[in-house]
Amino acid sequence: MHDVKSVRDDPEAFDRALARRGLSPVSPEILRIDLALRTAQTALQTAQSRRNEASRQIGAAKARKDEAAAAGLMAEVEALKGDMAGMAAEEAFQAQALRALLASLPNLPADDVPEGEDETGNVELRQHGDPSSAPAGRLNRPRDHVELGERLGGMDFEAASRMSGARFVVLKNGVARLERALGQFMLDLQTREHGYTEVSPPLLVKDEAVFGTGQLPKFKEDLFVAQSIDWEGVKQRVAEMGVAWVEANQAQITPLVEDLRRTIPEDDQFQAAVQAAIEVLVDRYAAFDTDRLQGLIDSGEFTERRWLIPTAEVSLTNLVREQIIGDDQLPLRLTALTHCFRSEAGASGRDTRGMIRQHQFQKVELVSITAPERSAEEHERMVTCAETVLQRLGLAYRTMLLCSGDMGFSARKTYDIEVWLPSQGVYREISSCSNCGDFQARRMDARCKTPGEKGSRFVHTLNGSGLAVGRTLVAVLENYQDESGRIAVPEALQPYMGGLTHLEA
RNA sequence: GGAGAGGUGGCUGAGUGGUCGAAAGCACCGCACUCGAAAUGCGGCGUGCCUUUACGGGUACCGUGGGUUCGAAUCCCACCCUCUCCGCCA
């Protein structure tokens, strides 16, 4: 979320920054709405001021029993109120429009982010490790993790798809344990050695939380949603609507009833016939109104909705939402091992084989909350914390600085870490560390202040994977395989595997 | 799920529908007294927005959203949250 004031102060700079993201200028539109909003605000406040003054005078007039003066003032306020309703509506409309527009725009790239339209513009900062020195480095044709996992009896995509569909997997035996070991290892590293605080956060969160980190409102198609419907409430509403319809259509119903009265004697049979007639009418009504009913359910009036987190960044960052934190408490360094859920709606056909792109995966997330002037150095520290995981696991990787066109919505600067995958012969993203500046803090209203001093500032938020467990599992399997399909367990993981040195069928 | 209580400034806590943004206390800041400190006294002490070169002025905010009223922290409605008791439950 952007500060209107910054746009007001330097519209050209704002548009220039957006252009780096490949967006056309928006500042004229912003300034137009901003002006309309402030005009409406000033008009409304002037009217409110007069109303408040008149009301006070009415009180004073009544106190001295001057009913004539009071009546005159009341008439004036009455007239004023008519205008005020329109002004208030205009103000609310413009405020909403401005907020919606500002909320839809991505963060502005930091000055040191390279220009570029897509991933080809990313800059490699450093490489670590030699792919050929891993056990798989000696093989002519390394197997991919799907083949390795299935041969080990540890990966079952078919069973997963029978119960859940595509992009799910069942892990078993040593592979399941390896996944657990990786998660524990990463979490221990980040908490014990890098000073992150372990958190076990909610995985289901409200709209506001997902808005705060920037996935809503623009990217809801990437998310899974969980909802519970109040069926009792729906039933009650249907009944109410039925009664209302019968009342509204009394003119049709009455002749029908009278017709029945004439043709059927007044006994039980008559009662039953009337009952049947009513049921027919209600059914007809219900058939007419299913669309409206569906609309009611869709409106959320009877549904309790929660989003499944696509990353623990959402839960961890929102820990500080609507809070004012003392500068002396910062930085906050938070980590969590959680499942993540992504619908991957825009990725059909991409990475369909294997565990690279799943609807559900585990990840150790790192989040830092810092004072504004501290976020840049914290960003460097964070990417180092993520790289350490790969170093300890003995996996080759390279660190990329993303260009302006390839960054995520909320980021002002992003480092990607890519791990070597021998089966594909390429580096694949395994971590992404972003400095979001105050972009998320504004959306969440998260501030910090120096104790004893006046005023508060928006905090800076950073997030990074440390690391994605699923993709790390893939990397370990593929890099540590030998010609027979055995997997050597990296030394760092052996304590988490009960001392096991190899996975084999 | 049922019954009850409650949500007011950093905290505690008052507030007959009319100069209430809100008493009082604590905390905090400044000043005085003091060699210094404590105690005491005096003064200050919320946030957002609009407006103003500035001093300042205005407006909104007492859980949230509606409503009644010339006027709402105060009355009405809905919702959210917290606490207590009962029931159910991993």
C-alpha cells in the first residue's frame, strides 16, 4: 500500500518506479481521486462544523427557554443534513476508490534493483559449491527424484491423486522421515544459531491478514479457501423468503384456496389439499429463487471464510498487525515450519511431474520486523541465514538478485537462491528473500516508536524461505544418489535420521 | 451449543443525550524547591485526516457497522471480541 503523500510530493518519481515494473503511469488518476476526496472532505467538514455549532446553540437556546430561536436553528440544521448526506456519500466513494487503487499497485523497486522485464534480467551475485562434486555428479544420467522416490518405496503420486487429485504426493518410509528430518534440521539451525524465535502459527487466516501481506485482493486465484456454511441460517432465510413470497402473491393464492373450498368438503381432506397447494407454491417459489439463494451464500452472509496460508510469511508477518512496537524490541526475527497451500491456478502444465510444484508443501519461513533504517542490512543477514542451510547440506547453489520485472507484488528488493538439480541440469528456486519496506506495514498498520518520544513510524518487514522443505528433499535425493539409486544421507541430517547413513529400497 | 458479565486514552477507572476528546489516579515529560535525590507543588501529556507560509483552526475516533435525534461515549438494532459458569469435543 502506497502513501498518497509520496505520490503528491513527486508524481513523476512514482510513475518512473512503476514503469520499472512494466506498468503505465497511474499518478494522474491517483491525484485526480485525491483531489476529489479532499474537496469532498473539506465541504463535508465545513458543513459538520456549522451543524455542531448550531446544535450547541440549540442547547443554549433551550436552556434559556428561547423556543423560537431553537426552532429556527433546528430548521437550519434540518436543511443542512440533506446536503451532508450527499457530501458524506461522495467522500466515502472517493476514499474507497483511492484505497482500492493504491492497494492494487505493487511495491516500488529499490534503487539498487537492476532493470529487467523477466527472469532473464536477474543478476547472479554468487555461486557456492560444485555440482559435480556431489555423489550424483559422477553419473552420466542421474535419475530424477520421482524415479528415485518410487524405487525407494517412498513416493506415491498415484495414491495421492486418488484421494486428492493432481499436485499431491504421499511420502512413506525413509523419504517421509527425510522430509521430517529436513524440517527439524532447518528449524533448529535458524532458532539455535541464527537467533530466530520459533513460532507455531495459525494456518487458516482471515481476509485482512492476507490483504496485509499483499496476496489479496489481486491474487486470490493462487489461494485455497476453507469455509463453513451456516445451513441453519440458510434454511431459516429460505423459510422467511417463502412466507414473504406467499404474502406478496396473496392475490393468486386466495382464488386457489377458494376454488378448493368449493370443490372439496370441509374435513381433513380439505386441510390436506390446502397444505399440498401451499407446498406447490413454496416449491415454485424456491425454484424461482435458487439463483438469489446462491447469491446469498456467495455473499458470505452465511459463510465463515478462512484462507489457507500460501506461506507462513502471512501468519508471521501479521503477528505485528495493528501493533505499535518499541524500537528497543526490534528487530523481531520469527521462524516457523508450516505447511503451505497454493492452488497454482496460473501454472497449469508447468512442473507437472514430481514434487517441484505441489498444492501442499512444507516450508521453514523466516520473517524479520525491523526499524525502517535497519531493513537493508537485515535483508543481507537473512539471505545468509537461508544460504547456510544449503551449505550445511552440501548442496550447490547460486544467489540471484531479481530484476525489477521479476519481483513479487510486495517486494522492493528480492534475492532468490537456486539449488542445483542434476536431473534437469539447472538451478531451481529454493528460497526467495524479500525486503518489503513499509509496504506491508501500511496494509497491516504495524508501527514502531521510540519509547518516550512522540510519533510512530511504519516498521519494515522482510520474509524469506529458510528453506522450502519439499524442494530441498528433491535436491537431496537427486544430488546424493549413486548409480544403484541409493541415497546418501547428508551428515547434517544423520542425527535427525537416527544415525542412518543411506536410504535404500 | 446454552446462561450471564463486559469492551472508554499507555494502564486503572468515572461518565442524568447538550461546550465530553472525555473526570480522577498511575505512568510519562518539563519547570520549581534541593548540593543531589526522594517527597511536594505547578504545567504539559492520544491518534488519523482536512486546512494554514506559520501560530493556529476544523473534523472524525469511547469494540465494529447501521439507526433514532437539532445534537449520541450515553438510546435502539446487528455483528465482533474478552471473561465466568454449564454442556460437548481432539
